[in-house]
Amino acid sequence: MKLLPFILMTLFTTTIHAAEAGQEKQTHENTAHTAPQAIYYGKVLEIQGVRGYKYLKVDENGTQHWVAIANAPVSVGDRIGYDKRTIMHDFESKSLGKTFKEIIFASDVYLSQKVQKPQSMKDILGLGNKDPHKGMGVDTSPEDEGKPTKPFMKKDTYTVEEVHMWRKSLEGQTISLEGTVFKVSHQIMKRDWVHLGDGTGIEKELTDDLVFTAASTDIKAGDKVIAKGKVIVNKNFGYGYFYKVLIQDATFEVK
């Protein structure tokens, strides 16, 4: 079966190490070593998922290994490819409550081809849903829809629709907005991503949902909050991960 490269690995390799190394100290410090940059292949026997990434137990020509990768559309029985540049010994995962005698943290990963063409980062993270509240609510086109339907007005608090409409006038400013939390996605690219709505905007145009990013948050879906942050326009993270507007360095006050 043909395998496709999983390009998302380059973004999340650091996150995997940071999440486990920062929260779950290793039992031995100098336990990592670098192996040649070849690609090895194995069949997935078991999957254990933890906070945006997965531990895979694979069978490589009769030898079993544990391989850690960023969250990806992989299933038991799939054949995958992976590098062995980083191998950890006696690695303790408090999230799973176990210690791995040896585990490979893979940077280059190849997944079984299940579609006619490679999946985009948007599809891999579930961002291609018609309902923006189920995914990240991104827009991959940098094109402008036209002039705002209402002239810009300086306000103490803006609506979601107004931020979309007046984004160019608000660019670089710190604004305030009241709304309800639709969704919180934790520690994607070292950020928490929060979707807010307030009943304004048009769902089909993706203007009823506004994304806020923060280093970390403790709010949850359903919370009514006062949110503040800096307006960023035409932000491109690469891999089709484009926002016409988002609010960066956000803070939240639960009402």
C-alpha cells in the first residue's frame, strides 16, 4: 500500500517533547540519542492518545516498538513509516501512567493512503467541516470580500460580526468582546484556540465565529465571557492554515 508523508510532524514534534518533558520528568536525564535518518516501516498494533498526539505500538518485521507521533488519522492495522532520529529510554508518561523502556519520537511519518490525494493540514485537524464550530473555523482564502457594509465606528465593545467587518480598521488594536465559548482546543502549535460567538454574523460566511488564541486557558465550552486581545489580520501559519482575522494574546473573564 502506498504511504503518504505526514507533513504536520514538523510542526508538532516540538510540542510532543514539550508536553511530556515539561509535565512528566524523565527518570533518567541523558536518555535520548540520535539514530540515522532512515525510514522504517511497521504495522500499528495498538494506539494510545494523549493531548493532541498518539503513542503507537507497531510491529516492525517481528519486533515491536512504541512510536510517538502528533495526532493523525491512523488506525490499528495501518502500515506506517517513521524515522528513528530521536529515541528515548526509560521515558515516563504520567498522562498514561506508564514508563516506556524505549520509545521513538518520530519527526518524519508516512501514513497509509486512504484518499485519492494527500490530506491538507486543515483536513487532518478536522477543519474542513461545514460547521465552523466543529473545527477551527479557518478560512484558507486571503481574498477580500469587499468594503464593510457599515462605516467603522470606535467602540468600547465590539460584536463578532463587527470584528470581521472592520478587521482592517481594527488591525493591531486591543479590543473587548462579550460572547459565549463554542469550543476550546488546547495546545495546538503551543496555543489554546478559543471560538466565541455572540449571535451576530452569518454562519455561511463564517462571520458568526471569532477565534482567540492564548498561551493557556481554563475556560470551557458554554462559558459566557468578556474577552480581550489584539486584532491580527491575514495571519498565515502555513499549510493552508490562514485567518482573515483572529484575536491574539487573549484574556478571558467569565461572567
